[in-house]
Amino acid sequence: MTAAISRSGTARTAAARTAAAALLSAARACAALALQAPWLATLLALALFQAWALWRAPATWFPEAITIRLARGGSVALGAADLAAPRADAAHIEVSRNADGAWRVRNLSTARPASVQQGRTDVRLAGAPLAGARAFQAGGAVFAIGQADGASLAFQHGGHAWRYDGATLYRDGSAQPPCAGAPWPARVAAVWNRSVPRFATMPAPLSIGGHVHCGNRLGVPALPPETATVARSHGQLRFAAGALDDGGAALLVQGPAGAQDVRRLDTALDGAASVSLAGVRYAITGMSGDTMTLAPARHVALYSEARMPDAAAPAVSWQWRQRTPWWQAETWTNRIAAMATAIALCCALGAAFTSAAPARALSAAAPALAAAVAAALLAAGAAAMASQRGGTPPAAMLSLLLAVASIAAWLLPQRRITAAVGAALVLAMAGLLMQLELGLATQDLSALRHYHKTAALLAVGSALATLWRLGRRARPVPQRSAEWVLAGLTAVALAALAAQALWGDETGVFDMQPVELAKIALAALSAHGLALHLGGQRGQHWRWLRLAAPALLFCALLAMALVYVDDYSPLILLSVWAGCSALAYAAAARRLVLAAALAAVACALAAAVWALHNGGAEGLQRLPQSFYADRFQVWLAPGDHPHTGQQWLQGARAIAAGGWSGADHLFGLRTAGQPDSMAAAIPAVQDDFAPSFFLYRHGLLGALLLWCVQAAMLAGLLQQAMACHQRAAAAQGYGSAWRERLRCFLLCGGAAFLFGHFLLSWGTNLAIFPVMGQPMSFMSAGGSHLLFFLCPLLTVSMDALPPS
């Protein structure tokens, strides 16, 4: 009997302990949920705001197919009203049929020439290739060709022998001196083109007209400047009318077929895949008899009703289709994206339930479900990107669900949300909201492309980050392996920058911005060097990685900023990063003198900006005329430069119209999803002036909340960096101390770059600084910035959390 009573008491005690443990686990879960509630509520509100905007979006129509009917020998001039191309001229191209019934097209626009896709190559309709020609003529000036092929052009004019290779113009064997007043980035590019092999040169057109021989200009006093151009395009040197051509000078090419006017050359459409003009690509889907059918894609105009424009030609008819934001599953990529998004959401709900459950068996399933979420997100993001590149982007609602699943992926692996993570996710959803509002406000079928692209890249970045964090739990990465990773990252970043220099331009290469990858690589390499220095490792092992690699990346970024960017924002961004990184090192190493000197320099620069802004434009009158001097003149006296100051003036009008509570006086709730002409009036509204549109829609109070969230993210990153520094000081082994110092300086460097982006973007939009082309992190349509910089930085922030 006593033994039975003892066993019963033991069972009751065990049951009581189990119940107490369950209650304690539930209490901890409730406490954690209470701490996360503000972030979760804000994220939910932003997601509902996006759904509200989609619900209120009015019905719009666009032409799914455009049919042109022409008899033999007929022709018709087509433009914006006929082709639903809002950026096209009134008469942009001429489509005709010859006596044999063959369809042909001729370009009519000088500013934005059309192109025809032959095979896999887009051939511009402007001008004519010079290969095989005997001479070309602009006005009364005749240029006798000695040799012309796709690589170079040699000709005689004015008693001189000229040679042009697509990048540099040579007179009598010598490159011409730079033109007076040429900006120094153009001078650097000219020196580069003369110093490297031809395949590595940056294309620069030859301009004909004016009185001066300099740079790539060939002066002809009888012709206005830039009457004609010769430029390299798809392996050919083409002679065409220039941007400032007034149509008065004849442009002729003399070849085997005789003299041809390059303004009146037409191209056969037999075998062509598409015609592109003013940002719209028209796939040729049918050509039978007297009808030709085109399927427009990209920047197609939207209409409030399915009715042909009054200015459209009688030979043109449209087949209408309604744009819907709810569902679009025409292609297999869209179906894959929809199914993978549904799987990711279901797995995310399951992972959230199992991670909060007190049962150990259920909690153990949470990592597997998180991995399933990451795999589904990766598939959905890749399919959504492929769908958009194919011309049939997913529905806006699918992109919203994809963004929600991406946000959930960041919340699953841990039981608490830090300030840095919560603020970053809120900023990401706020940026998606702004891009959605901007897309719905613009009457353009492709206006939502930034929203779709950001959601897809956020899914890809979130999936890769989740997989990295789940894999990192097994064991920490040793120093030698990390150094190999850093070396590989350096090589990839330098190769990507070289690819941009060879084949890209200021907007990037292959639809990506290698600068963003180089920034995170530069921050990581510098953090590694500082971590080794503070750890006392001053030997020769991997010394090149500590010194040469950061220097190479810094010089490469500096060169890209000098050559490709027309303003000095990258220089300021690099200066902010260098100063903040030096300040972090001074604080960690307790170099008080260095810290005080850096703080004094920052205060002096702020005072100099204030003094320059309040000193007026009189002090800058003595500066030589240049692009940068004009920027300062517009900044200090925008009213005196209404034309060149359109960017700032339009942004200022939008900010003034927004007031404290938005243009609708209800923080954008009343105008959500509605068309708005102000969206198209703000220049570069999707990139540089995105904050101006945010202030216009949500008012100054909304901007103040946004500033607080941005400050919270920066403060959260710095707080985590300080915690890493404290753990490094208390660490027992060298490896763990090095890892904590690496995270500390990497978080500081990433926060410095973020601070630079916020500072420059707000400063440009609020006229604190001259206009500079620097997008705002999370808010602007910067897919490469999100994928290559923000997601890795947020991953490092999550990795810096101490084990729970």
C-alpha cells in the first residue's frame, strides 16, 4: 500500500512538473509574442494596405493585339495613338506594303529610333551601316571612305586622314584633345579608350557638325552641332541623323546601290520577330495578306474604357483585354510561381505553429518546415522573375502573397524579432507599398514591373538567407574557410565590375548592378582586416586579403564612380562608409584622439554644407562652367534655373502638395490604387525621387514614422555590433573572438552604407544637398541593392544573435 501511494505521489508530482513546464513555456511564448506584437501589427497593416490598394484599383484595358490593314502599295504613319505607346512620337514609324505585297517599316523619329528584331539581334532603323560604302555625306560635306567594316572606319575630309573605331576619333593618326568644358569623367573614359584593346573600349559616338575639332567631334562649320553621328551598334558602324538635326541637311550613304538617304531607308519585316519603339516591343504574331497583327508588351498605355483613340488611323484596329490584379496563370512560369507561393505560405503557417508548441517533437519539425518554406520561396521567386522577363508578369496579388511569405521566412528560425530585423522588414513592406501605389497610379501596363521584381528578388534573397542560417547552425565557419569565401567574393565582385566596364553602362550590366555586390564585399573584407588587427594577428598569412583586396575593391568602386556616374553621390557614399568604419575602429581600439578627430571632421563638413546653402549662388559664379557647377547653381537658386532644375522643382511641388497628411488628407487611404498624374510628373520617381512620392501620398507625418523606422534599424545594427564586440572581449578562444569581431565591423560597415543611402536620398529630395542620383534603401526600385546588399546584411544581423 505504501509503495502504491508513493508511486501515485510521484506520478502527481511529475504531472504537476509537466503542467508547470507547459505553463512556463506558454508564458514565455506569450511574452515573446507581446514583444513582437508591434512589429507584427505594423507588417500586417502594411500588407492590408497593399490589399486595400489592389481592391480599389479601377478597371483598365489595354490592346492585347493590334491589327494593321494595308493594300498593296499602301502605307500608314503610326505613333502614340495608333500603337498605345505613351512615350512615342505622334508619327514614329511608317509601315508600308510594296507592289509585291511585302511588308516594310521605316523609322520617322530622330530622338528615339525604332528597331527590328532579326533573329536574336535588334537592328536599329536609324541610319545605315557603313560597311562596303564608298562615301557618306552630311549636307555639303562629303567624307570619302578608304576602309569601313564593323571594327573601324577610315575616311578623308578637309585634307586630313581620319580613323574611328567606335570609341575614339583619330586625326592624322593622333587622338584629338578633349573639348573645352568636358567633364572629367568623360576625360577619364577617353584616356581609357585610348589605352585598352578595342574589345575593352566603351562605345562613344562620333559627332559631325559645329566649328571645333575636339574629342570625338568632327567640325563642319556649315552644319549645326551634332547634325549627324557615326556610332557602334551590334558590331556595326552606322551613320545616322544626330539628336540636334533639324532635318535641313541631307544625310546620304554612297554604296554599290548608289546614294541612299538614311532618313528614308526602310527594312523588310519578312522573317522579323518583333518591332520595338519607345519602350514597347510589338511581337509580330501574324502576317497574312493585307493584315499584320502585333502583340504589344512592356510600356503599353492603359485606358479607362475599351474604345479606340480618336487620333488613331483608320487602318488600325485593336483587340482589347482587361488588366486584373487578382489572377494571371497563362504561362507555366506563372503557375509554378502560384503553386510554390501557396506551398511556402502553408509551410510557414505550419512552422509558426510547431515552433510555438511546447511539445519537443513538434518543435523539432520547425527547422524542416522552415527549409521547405525556403525551397518553395526560391522556386516561386525564380519562376516569377522568369515570367516577368518573358513578358507575362504574375498578378499583383500573387506578388503580394510572395512578399508576405518572404517576410514570414525571416520570422521563422528565431523566437524573437530584434529592432534591426523588425525595422528592416517594415521598411521592405513600406517600399513594396510605395512601388505598388506608384504602379497603380501610372497608366502604363509595365508600371508594376518594379513591384513584381522587388517581390521576386525579396523571395529569392529571403530563401537563400534562410537556407544559409539553417545550414550555419550545424557548426561555425572556421577562419580559413571564411577567408576562402571572402577571396571568392572579391574575385566575383571585381569580375562583375569589369563586366560592367566592358559591356554595361551606368545602369549596370545584364540587368544587375555589380556595385551592390562590391559594397558588401568591401565591407566584409575591411571587417576581416580590422578583426585580425585587433586580434593581434599581424603575420604574413593572407596578408593580401587584408590589404590588397579591400584596396582593389575600393579603387574599382572609385573608378566606376568617376567614369560612369554623372554626379558625386558614390564618392560621398564611400566617404561616409570610410569615416564610419574608421570611427568604429577607433571606438573598438579606444583611440579617443582618432574618434574626436573624425567627429570634428563630420561637424565641419555639416557646417560647410549649411554655410554653402545659406551663402547664396553668388559665390559660385566664379567657378568654371561644368556639370557639377550647374548642379550647385540649381541647388542654391532653383528659381533662376527652371529648366535644369525640373527634378528638384517637381519633387518640391509633390512634397508641398502632400502636406502633413498626404494629398488626400487621409495618409493615402482615399487615393490608394487610384490613377494620379503626379506620379508621372516626378522625374525618376521610381529611383532617386521615390521619397518625394512617399511624402506626396502619405504626408510629412508618414515620413516622420518612416524616419523613425530607419533610425531604429540603424540603432539595432549598431546595438548588435556592440554586443558582438562585448562577446569578443569575453571570448576564451581566438576563433570565437575573431568571428564576433568580424560580425561587429561588418555590421558597422553595412550600417554606414545604409546611413549614406538614407542621408543622400533624403538630402536630395529635401534640397539639403544638390540633386544626386542615389536611390533609397528598401524604398526605391533597386533589385540589385536588395538582393546583393540588404539581404546579406540582414543575414549577418540574424547570424549575430546569441544562441537562445
